[in-house]
Amino acid sequence: MATPELDEAFRQEWPRILAAVIRFTGSLELAEDAVQEAFARAAASRERELLINPAAWVTTVAKRIAIDIVRRDARLRERLPLLVNEEPALAEQSPGGDDRLGLLFVTCTPDLAPETRLALALRFVCGVRTEHIADAMLVTHTALSARLTRAKRQIEREGIRFAPLEELSLENRLTDVLGTVHLLYTIGHTSLEGEQLDSTSITTTAIELARGLRLILPDDRETAGLLALLLLTDARSRGRVDTSGELVTLEHADRRAWNLREISEGLDLAAIALPGGGQFALEAGIAGLHSQAMEWRLTDWPSICALYDRLIERWPSPSAIVARIVARSFLPGGEVGSLAELDALESELGGAAARTAIAARADILRRLGRTRDAREAYVRVRSHERNGPVRDYFGRRIDELDV
């Protein structure tokens, strides 16, 4: 019978359990089948050990199920000859003390296309739902599901085995791993649907992984930049809602609620990272400038725009381009030029970047006093928004314009 403890274990621990079983079996597909079967057995079990530690019970059972599957399947016996002689045991701890972190590196295998590696890591290592990954990667749910299915089939067909971490060159896979952790935080920072603004369990996981990466690669500037970016963003999270729990913009945020300890740590890491000029280092620099401005009017927009210029030279993504346009709109007399840039860019955008651009356009139109056009833009972006608090924010803007 399912219990709240088991439900919580599935929600919180599924990625850790799957990671441990993949390391044990060397096979993503085998591990996924074994873990799903173990959770199904857990739902019907009344064993005392399950109630005491659901995650440990499921992990042990999943490993035994994997052994049984291999013993029954001649094809798997040929591919995984060592597993049939092993008994379930604690997996050798990954660098950084986090089994998920080690698995991130082995999931980002060069045998798969970069976008497929990213999707695999988010789905099977971090436990992000397929539809959320699809939205973040600007593809349809159906297309991403098909991509994951093809990847698993390729892994099985070609016998791609998840090698022990010590056999891998971490630096060759670091870019994908950093990108995965960053996207994971982004997905948690503003939930793509539902009535919660964010998911602190996801953002906490991303920061844990970033800290682990920093322990493994203490001299890598981009790793420092990623951790700096996440900390500086997280430090401002408490100021994203007002006393009534409603979403507010950075302009109206209560900056007294910001986490000064995270800001201090993030600024120190950003200073280490910025000379490297990498994507996350530059984004951390931008976040640092926002975090240092204890009043909206003190925001250093010229420096922020300069960092965006450097960022787009290195990483010309739709989200970065839209963010630079928004930043430019706060320069003296910048609204009209930024509005023209957004209008010219609109047909090239999709997914979350398109929604951000429409929201930015609505805000610029409001600031220019073009009330009717601003209202139409807010109505448009609200119709596409699936996050409840963000949708409510757009609704309040519409109500204000109706007065």
C-alpha cells in the first residue's frame, strides 16, 4: 500500500535511486525498468524496513530485480557478464559525494547528440518531467519523448555502457554537465505550470550539484561561474513575492529579504570566474550587478548591457538576446529602440523565450503610455502562461490598465 513516505521517496529520491542502480548495472534501460518495478513492489509491501527507510529499501530491491532480469535474459547476460555474480551493495561514492553528480558525467556521453545528452540527464538523473524539459528546450512533448526513446534504443543497440567515472575525461563532458545543472535550476526557479511560483526542491538540487562540481573542479572558472550565478539568483528569491504572496518584479522587490550570505559568496565566486569570460561567468557578473544594487534606481544598467554584449558574442541564445533588449530599455531613452528590436525578433522566437519577449514588450508599451497596446500584449502573454502566480501577475497588470 502506498504511503506518504513512499510518495515522498519517489518524488525526492527517484533520481538518486536510479543513479545508484545505473552505476550498479551500467545500463540506463535496465536500471529504469528495475527501479519502476521496485517502486511497484514497494506500494504493495508492508515490510518494516520499507517504512524506516523507503529509499534504501527501493534501491536494494531494484538491484536484486536487475540481477534477476539479467539472469533470465541471455542477451543481457552477454552484455553484462559481471552483474550476475554481484550482490546488491552500496555504490562506490561519486566525486563530490553525490551519486547523481557522477551520473551526470556518464550520461553526457559523446556517443549521443548534445541535445539528447541534455534531455537524458534532466529526465533520468534529475527526474524532471518530460513535458517540462520539452518546454525548456523549445520542442514539443511528443518530439522529446521520441528523442528519449531513440536514445535508449541506441544505447541498447550499440551497447553503450556507462563507464566508471574514473575512466572518463571530466573536462570533455563538463560543458554539457554545467548546462544541465543550469537548466535544472531554471526549471525550478519559475515552475512551467501549476499554482506554485517555483520548486525549491529542484533549485536546491541544482545548487547541491553545482557545489559538488566546484569540489571536483576547484580551478575551473566556468564551474565557479555557474555556482555564483545560482547563488546570486537564489539570494533574491525571497524578494520575488510581496507580503500578500503575490509576484512582484525586480523593480518592486523587497531587497531587505535578499540573502546577504549567498550574495557575498556569489560575488566572490563571480570575481574568480569573470576573467575566464565564459557564459556562466558573464551571467554571474550580470546577476552580481543586480544583487549589489540595494535600490532599483541604483542599478548599473550601462555595465549590465556591456556584459550582455559580451555574453551574446559567446552565447547568442534567444533568451540572452531578449534579456539584453530588456536591459537596454532601461537606458535613458531606450524604450523605443528596444520595442523595435522585440518586434523584429518576434517571428524567430518560440517557447519560453517567446513568452518572455511578449511580456517585455507589454512592459515597455506600458512605460511608454501606450495603454491599449500594452493591455493587448498582457492579454496575449497571459493566455499562454501556465504558471499560476505569473499568470495572476499579468492579470493585475491588465486590471491596472483598465482603470
